[in-house]
Amino acid sequence: MLGRLGSDLRRAGFTVGALEALWGADAAAALHRGERVPARRVLEARRAEHGSSADLAALAELFVLGLPVPADDLARALPELGVDAAVELGLIARRGTSVVASLDLRPYAFTDARGIGEWWILSDLGELAIGGALGEQHVLGVGGASTTLAGLMLPTPARSVLDLGTGCGIQAMHASRFADRVVATDISERALRLAGMNLELNGIDGVELRLGSLYEPVAGERFDRIVSNPPFVITPRTEGVPEYDYRDGGMVGDALVEAVIRAAGDHLEPGGVAQLLGNWEYAGDHDGLARAAEWAGDLDHWIVEREVQHVTEYAETWIRDGGTRPGTDAFDRLYTAWLDDFEARGVDRVGFGYVLLRRGDAADVATGARGSTGPARVERLHGPLGDVGAGLGGHLADCLIAHDRQSALTDGELGATRLTVAGDVTEERHYWPGDDDPTAMLLRQGGGFARTVVLGTGLAALVGACDGELAVGAIIGALAQLLEVDEQALAAELLPAVRALIDDGMLLLPSE
């Protein structure tokens, strides 16, 4: 039946671009903010004009806006599936001569290293359609965290991938594009049912679904890759506070994220990589990001904190996320419970970020290098990202390879290497009016994490000379003569900075 549904959706042109064209960019933007009135007004005003787009409009009203539509209109929009089969699938329910959606169904477009793609995603109805707070067993569709993690995935081939806490299945679907085999787990039977429907609807094979908590369904197994958008939200374990399957892990504070990180190494093949999103708590002088790094133990790790919220802002965000509106008694009651919980544990802020873990000997596996040191990077990068195109995952993969290669080189070997400046890197100089010498020199990265590096005179000159013609050591030797400084001392100053720029993807090693 899902194959027939897919045929009907293709015939109706049920795509992201077609929907935006149907109601316009302004209404589409309002929908992203959770407001359907503008889109509804456009469709009502143009109802007589739909013509060939009538089927698309009916599907949009039903599944995206959550409005009832006449059963006859849906029958025309789904000629192969039919209304009765849609009821049997659990997509819709009859209400007299009309039908209403029982599930959210919408197109999802993306771009990754393999190109442009588009799927249809089934999930539970959101607060827009149900007009109130979500149920605790709610299965979320594709949200902001979903697209963030999908963009972070390393786009390199893998034999096996574990999607821990798959939800509607979106990460498993993305992983299937570069993996031979995917195992997707979840504690929710309903989530696995919807994930299975999404896989079938989009014709995706090679994904095995397993029921269970965290790593229990894969005990004793190892994978080349683990991806997880775990239920990391820090929710009070208090009676009367909803506990949503899709976001609340049932543990106190950030213990769920800690558990996922600490156990990851037991389920990774040598050289295997785990990637997840997470929260970590700050309590007084206790640094949350440093705690997250401790959880990684002996694993290579690269943890990037993207933002920190005060507990008041954090509580407001997630109470609203559950569909409880500010200004209501229910909102105030939940708000009090969240702040009481944070206060009892001395927590005043919550960090959010990206976690990349790698099991030992990764450099040997990836590059054949010997004696290299795996990354142990912990960074606060709270600003906007650069132009990442198909996602940040490609940049992460390139940086890991570059780190493994440069860390395997002695200083002498690095000095004999010819480097080039990455194509997205620019130099910026600032002058006081009338001065010949710059007061500040900055190296800016257009892609990746959009890093800005403050340059000294020597490093600026070295980077400027990295055109692939001269070796690093030769450049340093020439600079030492020009600046009238000791060459060895200058090399000791500049080579660590060169290694850091290689790690960040700003200076490029020659192709192997």
C-alpha cells in the first residue's frame, strides 16, 4: 500500500518546491514558525484557481496544515491508494463526508555529498494539527536537530552504521546513502513502526529495526559508524511533568548523554566514529564542556559547543516545544518544576553541541600512518557556521584526515612539505588611518566553522607564501633572514600554528 501512496504523491507533485510555490514564500516561512493561517488564507483565496494543482492543495491542507478535506477530494488526490486503504494504513480518519489526518506526512528535501534528494516523511501530528500539547509517545518528524545531525554525518563509505534512537528513521535513511548495512534502534514501538513505514514509502533497503533502550539491542556488536540524536533534553523527573519519548531520556540531568558517550567505544570497530548531539550542564564553577570531554575517556574526540542557555531560557524552549503555551497555568506549573530541578542540583546554564568520537588506531586505519596522535579537541564555537553547502560532515571528514596526516609528520617532515591555502580562506588587514603597517591581520574561513585566526607578522607571511611551490621550511628560512631572527626559534613558534591551520582545513597538505 505504501508503494501506491508513493505513486500518488509523485503524480500530485507533493514536493517541497511545489508546496512553497502553492502558497508562497511568506506563508512557507510562517509554517516554519508554527503558524498555518497565512497558508490557509492563500489556499482558500485561490481555491477556484487550483485546476491541475487541486490534488496537491488537498494533500497540503490535509497533511501539512492539519485541516479536514472532503473525502471526494482526497479520493481524487490518491487514485491508486484510495481513501479506504489510507484509513487502513492509519493515515487518515473519516469524519462524516470529510477526512482528517491521523499522521503528519510532508516532503523533505536535502543535499548531501551524493547530491540532491527528496523523501516523504511520516510522523505524528504536531501541535499545529492537534491544537494542544503533544502526547508523551509522540514521534517527531524532521526537526532542526535532525537536519543538524544529518549534515554532520561523515559522508564517507561505511560497512555498518548504528542509528541509536532512530525516531521516525530520518538518520537511518541518511546513513543508508553511504552504508552497506544500517541497524536502527528505538525504545518506542510506535517510532519503529513509523520508521519502517518511511523506509518502505521511500524504497530504502538495508535498514534493520530493533526495539530496546540505548545499546541493549546491539549488545556485543560493533559498527564502523554510530549516529545518534539521543533524547538529550534535561527534564525534571517530577510527577506531573510530561516525559516525551522523542526527547526525554528518563535520566537525571545530562546522564543520558554521558551514558551514550561512555559506552560508544564498546560498540565501535577500530577506527570507527560516533557522532551525536547533546546537552551538558554547568553548575557553578563546574565546566559542562570539560565534563563532556571527560565522558569520552580514552576515545579520540572532537566536541564543539555551539551555544549555552541560561536555565530560564532552556526551560522556556522545551516547555514550548511540547506544545504548552506561555501565559497558561500549565506553562507556569511546568516552568516552576524545571527551575526547582535546576536549583536543587545547582545548575545555572546548559550547553548544546556536537560530539564526534573515534576509537583508537583510527589514523592507522584511515591513512596507514604510524605514530600519529588522535584528536582531543574541545571548542566553544558559538558563532554562525560558514557556507557548508552539502553539510558540515565533509569538512569534518577532511579535517580528521588532515589531522591524522600532519600529526604523523615530524617537524622536519612538515618543514619539507609544500602547503596551499584553502580556497575559502581570505586574509583581512586593518590599518589606522595614515599607517603603513597593519594594526590587525585576520585569516577568515568562508566554509566549515567560519573560523577567524589572528595572525602575527611571521604567520601571515608564511600563509601568504603557501602556494604549493615552496616547502614550509624554506619559507621559514627566508622569513628568518628577512626578519633577522633565529630560524630555529621561528620554526618552533610557527610550526604548531601551521599544524593547527591544517587541522582546521585552512592550510592544505598536498594530495597523496
